[in-house]
Amino acid sequence: MSDKGQGFSVDVRQLEKYYGSIYALKKISFKVERSSIYCLVGPNGAGKTTTFRILATLILPTSGDAYIEGYSVIREPEAVRRVISYLPEEVGAYRNITGLEYLEVIAKIYYKGRGFEEAVERGIKISGLSKKDLRRPMKQYSKGMKRRIQVARALMILPRVAILDEPTIGLDPVQKVELRSIIKSYSKSRGITVLLSTHEMAEAEDLCERVAIIDRGSIVAEGYIEEIIRSVGAKNLEDAFVRLVSGGENAKNSG
């Protein structure tokens, strides 16, 4: 294990990613304490998903590095994959197996014996789906049901770091509240570090201890929510977000 990044569960250092002349990320840096919930917030296309794909070792950065539990995403990707779970914003579902069968397949990859049964039970509880729904083929699931089973898959294996890209997308307001409660509970009781993205400021305020506001590949503000709100004289995080993102755009236009 690398000695870098120790003391933090996630340590992102000067990450850049560009495609030709298009910069997706511009030297972003942030750190996430263990067993905490950290949010990347920003508009669509800001760079949130690119950041998460790098942290999940799916793509390489152009420059910079990031450490997950001390492991470099560039030099030690296999070690990183052993300690994370990753939930993409868009993820498919196996159409012809039931929700319960899907959870059992995931559990078999990580556990044997009693551990397997406990993992499946966690998945069932996290999903919030009824026994009837869990025995239906997933091709019959609504978008919200598919999302709930995928979030269950990401948390049931008890990763050291859960990377969740827009975890509540497609859920109704009641389901969103329930899922946020589950995420908070698992982070606190199981010691899971959660790194999630959202474009809903109310969700970030409810879930996260620290946030990074990202716009056009750059972090325009980072820290505790109260500090960010206070630093720009805003009423709440949404107001701060609008001021920071709009301000940055106006500054670029005026330049």
C-alpha cells in the first residue's frame, strides 16, 4: 500500500482530464475523512461523473492522482477495486432475473456461508422492495425500483468507500428521504465513507458534512456547507450555488 493519502479515506490531488482541447477536469483537489459523507455538487456536465469514473479506476486521469484508502487509482487499481463499490448514474439491469436473484449473485461474489445470507438480507432491507417485487423479473421494474436495487447492491457489500453517482435519481420524494436515511445510517454505523454526487442542493444539505461545488471542470468552492454559505453571504446552499456558478460564468464572459 502506498503511504500517500493516509489519514483520509479519499485524497484527490490535482486531477486533470482532457479530451483533445476540451478540459473535463482542471486540477481538482479535495480530501474526504473516513466514515463521512462528502458531496460533489454541480450542474450537468460539470465534471462530477468524470471524477467518479477516475476514482472507480474506469478511466485514467491526464495528470494528477487520487488515493482511496491509501491506494493510488493509477498505480494500484486492483487494490482500489477491492475497497470500493461504484454506482454509476446510468446503470442497466439484468432483465430476466428477479431482484432477489440479482442480490444473491452480488452476495456470492463477496461472501460465503453466513456472510452471504447476511449480505442478501442487507440488500433486501436497503432496497425497500416487497417480497412480491423481489420475486418479479427486473424487466418489470420501474426506474425507481431499479435504482433502489442498485443502491442496495452498492451498500450491501459493506465497502470501505461507496462512490454513488446521483443515487436518488428516478425516485419519488418519499423514496428519496428513505434512501438518504439509509445512506446516513450505513455511513455512521458501518463506518463506510460515502462520496456522492447530486445536483439537488437540499439533498446535499441533508446528507453531507462537506461539499465541493464543481463547475466546468473546476472546483469553485469546497468545505463545510455552513462555511460556503457564509463566505458568499447566501441564505442556503442553493443560493450559494447559484451565486458561485453564475458568478463564475459571468466572470468568464466578462473576460
